[in-house]
Amino acid sequence: MSRRQIPEINAGSMADIAFLLLIFFLVTTTMDVDAGISRKLPEKPNPLEKPPIIKEKNILVLTLDKSGTILMEGDTYIDLKDVKPAAIKFLDNGGGKNAEKEDCTYCKGEKDPTSSDHPDKAVISLESARNTNYGAYIRVQDELVSAYNFLLDRSANELYGMSYADLKEKSEDDQLSDRKKESYKEKYKKVKGMYPMIISEAEPTKF
Amino acid sequence: MAKFNKKKKDMPAVNTASLPDIVFMLLFFFMVTTVMRSSDLKIETPVLPEATQVKKLENKSLVSYIYVGKSKTGRKGDQIQLNDKLVTSVKDVQNYILQKRASVHQSDINKLTTSIKADVGTEVGTIFDIKQELREINALKINYSTKRKSNKQ
């Protein structure tokens, strides 16, 4: 009995079975990466607290209407491609002081006293009609984010000689030593704080 | 005689014993990377808007998706789909997010993100209503899902 050999299982078809499964997964796989424009919504207003008063010069009002036309500060019509330069000019103005009474030392704008005081205070308000096309809305949002990224990139390059995206990547890189990572984190935070992204997506109004 | 011997020699067969291993390796790769779509779309597949300044969404298990688009059956107006149901009232968004919250670990609750996959033709008003509902229950992290457009620099 003990001498009887157990017959070997034929593994020749193993490859066929594996191929079949492989093809199934190949066909069903969709490699879409979820990406998009991230936003943080404002918290629900507390009815007991009064909303903070913001000076009009610290708000850049962009109004988007049904046909996709952009109205700036309620009086000038601008093209989509002019949104980014206008936003940069407004954010980088630095005509006054921030809440801590500091001047904006890194701003390169015109220091126009009738425009924003400090990037900390500058608010971009994007108002849109209810029936505005979502695609047009996202295009404007995209331009605004790109204005912020331009300024952040510039600051990061000036201070640390690397782009903002690189800085962010380095601050999350686990291959670096803890001390190095911490220092990059510090730098990233500092640059990020220079131009805080304050975009108000105001309630759509009926036109 | 040496000549004859040479002629008889066969080409050695390629050893295919490692073929299953290679195939299995590929198989595991695809099995791991595959994400099965959990819900069927009841609306027409949204055509996402394009943007250049996009951020990747990380930690997919902490993302809840809200689809907004046109109805397949020709119903008027923008339709909102949560999971695999079309909803009639935008108020249902709250329940959807609260359910998601209950299913994750306590420490992950503030990492929850809501991804809005809306068609380019949607009205901003619909998106705004959804955002109001999200604010109502303090689900503040959102992401407007977009396609990546190459930089136009």
C-alpha cells in the first residue's frame, strides 16, 4: 500500500484558467483616477454671531451669468482668460496691513490703497445665477485656483528655490528622514499661509 | 557518422512551466487594482468638466459620490443619484452622508470627502442646493470632480 504512488495532478491547464481570469479582470478594470478641484465649504453660520464685516476693497466680486459672461466688481465685463491676471493683481496688491498690523513684505503688487490690504484679508467672491452652466462655473473656479497656485509657486521659488508642488510632495515623502520631513512641512505650511485661499461661493441670485 | 547524429537532434522545447506564474502575477496585479463600480448609473453618464489645477482624491474608501446629470428617461431637470437610487428631494443627501459617517471609524469622520460628479450641463443652482445640505450636516470637504486638461502654459 505504502508503495503506491499518488498520481500527480496535471497542471497543464493551470495557465489556461489563469488566463481566463486575467482576461476577465483586464476587461473589467477601469483605471480612472478621481481628481478634481477641492474646496472646503464654510461652516453653517451661527445665528447668534454677527457675520464679520469685510471692507469692500478686500472683496473681488466676480459675477457669472447664464450665458457665461463674467462681470467683475459689478461694472466691467472680462474674458475668462483675464480672470487669472485680475485675481493675481487683486491678491498680490498688499496695499495695507493684515489683522496683526503687518505689511505684506512679499507682495509684488501695485500697493494700491483702493484694492486689497493683505492676502490674508483678500476674499474672492464668485456669484452666479442659478441657471449658470456648471462647466462655465468650473472653468472660472479653475482660473482662480491657478491664480493662487501661481502666487504660491512664486513664493516657494523665492524662499526655497523649489516649486510649491515639490514642496508639498517633499513634506509628505516618507523616504526622507523625520527631521528633513519636518523642516519641509514647516516650509510648506509657511508658503501655504502666505496666500490663504479664500473663495466665497456666494448664493446664486436670480437674474 | 557524426553528420547523422546532428540531424537527429531536436530543438529543445521552450519550458513553459513558469508561464502560470507569470500569468498569475499579472492576474493578481489586475485583481488588486480593479475597482468594481458599486452602483449603476441611473442618469446619463456625466460628462465631467475639464480643469488644469486638479488634485487627486486619496483614500477612496472615505469618499462618497454624488452624481448629478440628465435623466435617462427624459424627465426634466437635473437628477441626483446617491448610491444606486435616484432621489427626488435634495434633502436625501443628508441621510446619505450620515449613513456613510456611521460606517467609518470615528477617527476618520473628519477625513470624509464628498465628490460631486456633475455633468457640464448641470445648473449651478442644483449644485448649490447640494452644498447647502452638506453644510447643514457639517460635511465640509468637497471635491468637484473634473477631468485633467493638460497645462496650457
